[in-house]
Amino acid sequence: MAYACVNCGLKVFLFIIMLGPAIVVAIILTVMAIIANIFTVLYFCLIGWFCEVGICDCHDKFIVKALSAPWIPLIEFSKKIIKFLKDPLIT
């Protein structure tokens, strides 16, 4: 029982210390993903739709993979924070 209280208190203390940097990292990853998606959409509008509809053979269909790939680091970062909050620090 005492470990649970210490564990909870330690997590709250560490979470308060990590809150600022975590928000900054999440904002940076979100901005990077939005910028990457904007460039992907611009490329698709200018050139990429030729390959998407099969007019030329420069590469395979890419739009779904290219729009979802920039969000992977943000999703992994969120999973790590959830794992930190869910798993006990003291055993």
C-alpha cells in the first residue's frame, strides 16, 4: 500500500516537471507533421496525381502513406507518455 502512494506521488511530481517539455515536443512534432502534409499535398497537386492515377510510372500510389507517415513520431511519443503513466515506477 505504501508503495502505491509513493509511486503515485512520484508520478505526479515527475509529470509536473515533464509537462512543459512534453507540450513543447508535442507542438514541435505536430507542426512538423502539418508542414510535411502540406508539402505532400502540394506535390500531389502539382505532379503526384500523374502517378496516383497511373499515367506515368514514377512511383506507386503514395498519398495515404505519405499523409500518415509524419504523424508516427507523435503517436509513438504519446504511447511512451501513456506507458510512463500506466506502469509503476517503484516495484
